[in-house]
Amino acid sequence: MKVSTSQPFQIVYSLLEHEYLGYLFESYVVQRNNKDQLTLQHQTVSAKNAPEFADGLDEIDFELVALTDQIQQDAVIKEFWPKKTTPADFFLKIYDPEKGDKALQDVIFRYVQERMGQILERLHGKYVFIMGKDGEPTWREMQLAPEPASVLFHFRRNEDNTHYFPTIQYQNQKLDFQYKNAVIVCEQPAWLLLDNVLYHFRNDVDGKKIKPFLNKKFIVIPRQVEESYFQRFVAPLVESFDVHARGFDIRSERYVARPQLTFSDAPTATVVEEVRPAARRALAETGGSAVATAAVSDHIHFDLSFRYGDHTVHNGYDKRVCVKLEKKEDNYIFHRLVRNLDREQEIIRELADRALEVRNGRAVLEKATAFRWLHHHADELARMGFTVQQGSTSGKDYFIGAVSVEVGITEANDWFDVRGTVRFGEFEIPFIKLRSYILQRRHEFRLPNGQIAIIPEEWFTQYLELFAFAEEQAHTLTLRKHHLALVSDLQNGSLATVVMSRKLEKLRGFETVEDQPMPRGFRGELRPYQKAGYNWLHFVKDYHFGGCLADDMGLGKTIQTLALLLQRKESGEAGGAASLLAMPTSLVYNWLSEAQKFTPDLRILTYTGTYRDKNVEQFADYDVVLTSYGIVRLDAELLKTYKFDYVILDESQAIKNPSSTTSQAVRGLHSRHRLILTGTPVENSTMDLWSQMSFINPGLLGTQTFFRKEFLKPIEKGKDEGRTRKLHALIKPFILRRHKAQVARELPDKIEHLSYCPMTEEQQHCYEETKSYYRNKILQNIEEHGTASTQFMLLQGLTKLRQIANHPRMADEEYEHESGKLREVVRMIKSVVSEGHKVLVFSQFVKHLDIVRASLDERQIDYAYLDGNTRERHKVVNRFQEDEKLRVFLISLKAGGVGLNLTAADYVFILDPWWNPAVEAQAVDRAHRIGQQKTVFTYKFITKNTVEEKILALQNKKIQLVTDLITTDEAIIKSLTKEDIEELLG
């Protein structure tokens, strides 16, 4: 029956009893008649239609409507049962006396009671009724008592039993509620309906404490259960309510609060959580309970309590009064302890100021942190009056006395001796005994008396590297001298007392490297930064350290190293022993060429090829042995038998994988000194660094497992800046790294290099076959018809040979093998890119660029590309100039020779040099032009023992020819004599 909003109406709240949910309220609007009386015309109100009646509702009414909505049976079912069901099915299933879900019943009960309590406290001043059996919402009106009532609980103890009953007082008058048809409308907190009046109570009385007495005078407690009953039921009553007792004592007592901290192993914790609606529904579906269990391990629980007289009160207890029951012979005494909550809160704040956060009387810390906290604050806790003790339930007997460590490091002949003592109270333990504990991060150390001492957490940081890098010999620890930086850190941090020689002290404080004289036989001059590098190589050698020269590509690592080796020869320091230089095969000829140019006095043995003389005795006749990593792998056992002066690895990232056969082979070599050369010490992973540094200074970074755990993972996965700084500090003395930008002032604007590339065996076979064919054909034609008639055939033959020198696949699509030049080009592109530079890669042949493109695609190296068919060239150029991540630009010589401004690049690779240097110069000028602020390095890739090398030789012999403004191949071919052609095809 609709209620008209145009006529007077009244919102009312009607109490009804639900079979399963207990007492509930519903909201109604009731029409008033012309005498302002409530009529029988009424309508339910919910949040949906309440706005229609807004004129007759206030803010509290809207809150009440929302709350009554939440406890209607349909709303309850929807909240706790996601599946479609009928009210009958839901209640019969959940509330079945035998098979019902007790846990869910409890959750629903709390849900309804919480909202009933909120409704009742808002009903003052509202129209409240009891609903009639016919559903009439205004059947009988109720009033709300304006003041709270109070409950007094009575206990009468006699010889046989104890009688227990409550009395209720309202406005200083006893309220007669027993046998009066009174009902408890809400249990938590209690609301009592008596004679159409709703009463509420002081101290939030639980309705369950009153309900049994609505129709009963008292409860009898038999003697045999009274002690348990007193403890579980009476004591909590005495804490919160007024209790009148006869036959036993209740004493109110006040004491000074004395703090007590009890620690123990954290047990598995059972946590009862407030279950959210979605979780409730899931629990309802599965029939699960609302109790969640959370396991806590390897932690320490601190329980804060206070001693009041002889009684202990846990701080987590939330009552202002705490009752302790004492039984004396046949009498009971309830000690009603009035707590000093201000003092307790002051203590909690004091603990918080000392980084122990106590919540609900408990704090939980990770075990090592907990004991560090105890050791650090022991004196302060005593001053604050704390008693600190171990809990009786703790699984272990922990030591909590004073802990200290003393470490001494003394320089010996070629190492440091490490000795120390750790003190746990009265026990002195040799420092070395802690080694396995620190390395394995085990915190618990068993003392001779059986107690468990917890190793302070900071020791795992302070002494981790010391134990990881030290070697154990005859119950003592030793450190190699290249760990001087670590020793200095320990001394500077007051973690060790150090005694060392003046020489090492001088090294520790050095600021500049001493200048060394250049060898007399060195041809040429080192630039200032190269001379500094040469001096540095002496510096690491003088202290018997291994070194890593990590200059950018093109800065002259080769000639700095050759100068050092020549000095070793001239000074006699090499002692007649040869030095071994291992490198990628493609670099052997470059080293040989540079040695012939700058250090011709060095006797060089090229120990390569299938037919090499496998005899280490021959090394005595040479100063330097050049070989490849492949040969070192093959001849590892043989090379181990010779002690070299130096073993030097060029492009040492070749040993970045410590488990590779190459790494294992070079580690097995014997020498006085070790040196590595690389522009990219780290290519893919921090592990690259471990492998190379462990070659030059074994043990410097600990074992591979240790390094992976303590450096690689924290740095690469955790981005740990602290570990990164630590790693840099360890390796810094042994790496000299100069970027091109750092030495720019010392460099000319443009530097040219020749990079010699050996052919692979299959490539050489292909080249020789083609060369023989054209040589015979051309020379025969010259004999018969002269040079003029052979020009086309010569150009055709030379082009074919140039293509094979680049990659035989350019001349024969069926060729499936590798090319020596492609290997070297890709290696150097990777090097330049990893150093953060940009490179222009020019080739006269688009086919050659296609092959390079395929190799870069394989390695997932991004590049820009431009040839004669490229449209919108400016967009490609702008992208390369502006995109920092795009570092490679492949360009055909014909398309890229003019009209491009590519100053973002500072390296230029010419893949196939040809007669006319003007064309190459134009290509280089794409990078080396106005706006370029960096030195430009140009590399020409020459395949060894091919027409490319012969063309270079002819250029040098006929310098005038190649400096003239010759613009066509035909013009060059015409100028060649028979001798020139024989030289080219020789």
C-alpha cells in the first residue's frame, strides 16, 4: 500500500524476530491522517526509495535505513552466498542442527549483531515499535531508556557450592527483570526489552551474561568446578564490572609498574582474522572456517609485560584493571590490579625510540637483528629498570652477554697473515672458526657450554669478503697481496689492526704512477695518455699484480703493450723467457704489423696454422709468441710446460665464460706476469668481469659461486649500488680504463687504422682457385695482345677476387662457410657498440651489406640502412643522428659518399678499400665534418694475402697515381703495367 508524499507521513522502525537471524529492525513510512495520527497505510523504506521521502527524513534516518537494509534476510544471503538460492534452502542448509555450518553461523551472527548495535544507538528520538504478528509495523510502541542501566554481579559461596546471579539498577532503583517476559534484543552490546522499554548498559555488557537469568533466579556452581569457573569466568567479570562477593575476597591493589622483556623463538602463529565479504562467501562455499594460520620462522618474539607487586600483566592485555586469582587453602583471593597505563605507554615510547616497535604487547624481529638489538641496548634497558629474560617455551638456550671481535692483519713475504679472537662473554673463540658461518650466513654458533650465540649481523657484511677471499692454511688465514684495498677498508673501518711494510704503505697512499723511461728501440712516439698507460703497466708489474688495460678501441692498447715488452727485452728483466700474446685469429697479423712498425727489435714468432712447429724449446729464440685462442685450446697441455714472462690476452672478453675451454686453457698457463687487453671488460654480464679479473689476479673476487651470490645477483637483479661500489673498489687498482672522450685533447681530429683479416681455410681455397683462373687467362692475353685488350677482363677478375676477399657468398650463392673479414667486422661492431659509440659501415657492394645485415640481425644488433634504393634518406639520417640507442649505420659507398651529415658517429669502417682514396675520404667526411666534436677513428678492413693487400702496396708504391684526381676504375686500370698486374695477381 503506497504512502503519498503529498500527505503527512512518519518514518518508523519496527522490531521483529527472525527464525534464524534473531531480532531485526525494518524501516517503514506510515501515512498520518488529518488528526496527525498514524494510520494502517504503510510502506517499507530502503536505500532505493528513501530519496522519495527525503522531506520527512533526517541524516540519522538515512543512516538507519542503510543499516536496516543490510540485515534483511535477502541482503544477508547475498553477502554470504554468491550462488543463486532461495531463503528456505539457504537457512535449512546453514542452520541445520546437525549438518549446519557453525563457523558461518558465528560470522553471520557477529555481522547482524554489529549492525543491530549501530541501529539501537541511533534510535533515540525516533518512533520505535514492535511489529505485530500480521506484519503491522506499528503494533506496539516502545521507548528507549534515556540513561544506561548498570549490572551488579553477585556471588554467594557456601560449603556446598556458589550461587551466581546479576541485579540490574536503573536510575538508582532495582529493575525487576526476571520472569517478566523480558528479551535480549541485541547481545553485543546488550540491549534489554522490558515492559516496552529498551535498556542499554554501562561497560558494554555482553547480553549472554544476562540472558540465562531472564527466567532463572541464579546459577549454581558446584565445588568440583569452582576453581576453573572462577578463573575463566569470575576473574574477567571482576576486571570489567561491579562484583559483590560473599565467601571469598576481592582486593583492589596499586603498585609501581616494573617493565619486563621476555624473548623466545617465534612459534607458528595462529591468527584469527576479520573475514571480508568475499572471503566469507568463499568460506561458505567450501565449508571452511574463519581461522587463518601463518607460520613465522627464524624470528624472535619480544613480549612486553609489567610486574605489579608479585603479579605479571602482559602489555597486550587491553583492560585498565587486571585480575589475578590466588587460592589459599580453602579460600580464594581476587587481586584486582589497577594498572598505570600512562607509565606503560611511556615505556612503549622509550622502546620505539630505540627501534623496537611494540604492538599489543609484542614485537617480532629477525633473529640476528633481535640479538644485535639486545647487545646494543643492554645497558640502557638495565637503567630503565627492565628485567630481560628468555621465555620458558623457547626452543633454545641463547647467550645474551657481551660480544666482541679483534682481528690482526700482518704482511708476510707474498701474502697477509690474518689472525683474530672472538669473545662471547667468558669464551674466547679463534676468528677462523667463524669462517664457514659467515660464508654460509649461519647466525647460530654453539658455545662450549651448549648455549647458542648469535653472530652479529654486521659481521656478515664487515668480514664477508675477508673470509671469502682468504685461503686457509694450517689453521691460519692468508690473503694475497692484491687484496690490499680490502685490507685498507678493514683498517679504515676499525675492523682490523694492520701491520705492513713501507713499500705497501706507499702503494696504499699513492696518487701518481712513477714515470718510466721508454725503450731505446721504440720507433715513434707515444701520446701522453699512452705514455701514462705504459707507466701504469710498469706499476702493476712492480707490485706483482695482474692488470687490465681497458682503453676504448683505437686508443693504442697494442703499442702501449709492445713498448712494455720491448722494455722487458732491453732491460733483461724478461730473463730470456718469451711472452705469449693470445688473441682472436683475425688480430694476429695486426699485431705483427704493429710490431714491425713500432718495435722492430722484438723477435716475433707467429705460432699459428696447421703446420706450426709444436715445440716449446723454440720459444727461447723469440721475445714474443703470437697465437690465437684456438691454438691455446688445442695446445693447452704443451703450452703449460713453458713458463712465459708475460701471458697477455687481447680482446680478453673471449674468456668471459669461466667454464669455457678457452678460459680453462689460459688459466693453466704459467707466467711471471699476466695482462689482459679489452675495450669491453663487461659485454653481457657482471660474470664477464669475474672471469677476466680472476685470470689476472686469481682469488681477487672470490669463488664463482660467492661472486654470483654476493655481487652478480645484487647488482644485476637488485640494482644494489652499495655492492656495485664495493666491486669497483676491489677491481679499481687493477684496471686502467680511458674513454675516447677523456683523452680527446691528446688525439688528432682523425685517426686511420688498418685491420688485417685472415681468410678461413674454405675462403682461401675459393680465392686461390679464382685467382689462378684469371691470372693464367689475363697474362696469356697480355702476351698475345698487350695490356690494353685485357682491361675489361682484369676489372672483372679483380672485382671477383675482391668479392671473395669480403665473403665468397658474394660470388657464389651456394657457398655455406664463413668469411674471416665478416668475423672481424662483426666483432669490432660489437666492440664499438658496447663501448657506447656510433659507427658508419661503408661498402662498395650492396651484396656485402646484405651479408652484414643478416649477421647483425642474428645478434639482435639494431642498425640503420641506406643504399641507392632508399627513399626519404633524411628520415633515416635523422633517426640515426637523434636515437641514442641506434648505434650502427650501414651505407653503400655510392649512395652515402655525398650529401649526408652524420656527426653522431665517431667510428667509420671501410669494408672493401679500393683504388680511389678520394671516394673513401668522402665517406669518412660524412662523420668528420663541421659539428663533429669527437675524434673520428677510421678502420680499413684488409683481407690478408689477397688483392686488397696488393692494392694497398701499389698505392704506396705509386703514391702520385692515387693522389691524382682519378675518378674512374677504368682510368686506374689503364695506368697499370704488366708488372703491376703480375703483382696484383701474384
